Amino acid sequence: MFVEGSIISNYLIIGVALLVIASFIAGYIDAIAGGAGLILIPAFILTGLPPQLALGQEKLVSTIGTIAAIKNFIKNKSVVWTVIPAGLVSALVGAYVGAKVILLLPIETLSIIIACLLPVGLIAASIKGKVKESSNTSSNTSFLPIFSVCFAVGFYDGFFGPGTGSLFIIALTVVNRFAILKASATSKIFNLSSNIGAFIAFAMAGKMAYLIGIPMILASLAGNHIGSIHAIKTNGEIIRKVLFVTVGAMMATLVLKYFVGI
């Protein structure tokens, strides 16, 4: 199941412990700024999970971990429910299709794709940090833009994933003119839907390690819970601040990947 000679292959407990820590950090950042996959997928690969298993395991951890953040955002009444029906189905279907496509690719090609797409997620996170809220307080909740955007972002989530939360927030802020806290809260519903779509595809293909995933899921739930509370208490301002931590961590990860390889 694991890459021969890797950390998790030779030292299972240490490898799982490292991934539990990564899952907590990823959950915290994801609840605030989006982009758990930017941390999880490189961490999984560097620890010793094959590329397809790393993508599937990220969905296993993120899908359940996001629930904690959604609970707090719903309690705070930050979700814009009028756009949920249009985006929910399209995000799920888009992610399922994207995951099915990535599963068709050979491991060597997939490794190159992961290395090339990680900067895309990083760029999405960076752009989101510069997005300004519209001075127009009236949000655009029309069906077609939400449906189209959620399908496209959902496909990206299933095909790769990192930066999906940021892409959803950018779209809702720029296209639909949501306040950043409402965009972040509503994006969690869409991101959960796209995660489920990809989860189904990877689970059907047997690309998940459920047993070692249990402590990672618990850590992700804890991180999402704490992160969402911090985001709500600061009225969304911390979303921009934590973004810099996310970007810095990903830059360090990319450097490591350059020397270590996939």
C-alpha cells in the first residue's frame, strides 16, 4: 500500500503521527482560508502514500473534517442558503467526473500533474487574499453563474483538490458579491458536496486507507472546529491573516518536493 522505504512504510506509528499533526493544521487552515489539500496531499506523498492513494486519502480526511466548520458557520447564520440548491448538485457531479478522469491516468503522469498543479492551488490562495469585497451590498444569487462555477470548481476538486476552498471563496466574492465571511461559510457547503463526489469515486476505486485515516479525521475535525470559531469571532478578518501562513507552508512544501521528488 505504501511506497517502499518511505517513513510510513518503515515507521508506521511515526508516519501516522506526522499525518495526524498535518491533518489538524490543514483542518484549522481550511476552516479559515480554505486549502486543506495544499497541506495534506504533499504531506501524504512525502510520508509515503502513492499519488492516487494520497488524493483519495485527502478526500477521506477533508470530507468529514469540513463538517465541524459547517456546523459552526450554520450556527452563526453565515451561510447564504438561497444559492445552495444550484451549487450543491453541480459541485458533486463535477467532482465525481474530475476524480474519474484522474483515476484513469498512470502513476508517473499523475505525479507530474500533482507537482505542476500544486502552484495553481497556491496562486488561488494568494489571489483570494487580495480579493476585495464589493461595495454593492446586494449579492448575486442567480442560478446559472452558481451552477457553472460550482461544476467547474468541483471538477478541479475531484481532479486534484488543493485550493478548491479558495477558488469557491474567490468566485462567491467576485462573481456573486458576497461578504468574505459569508463567502467562506457558503463555500464550505459547496466544498463538502464536491468532496463527497470525489470521495465516492476514490472509494469505489479502493484508493483510501480507512484504518489509519481515523485519527487523521479526528484531528481534522478538531482543527476545523477551532478554525471556524476563530473566523467567526474575528468577523472574517483572520481569514486573510491565516492565508499568509498557508502560502508560506506551501512554499516550503514545494521546495521539499523539488529536492525529495514524488
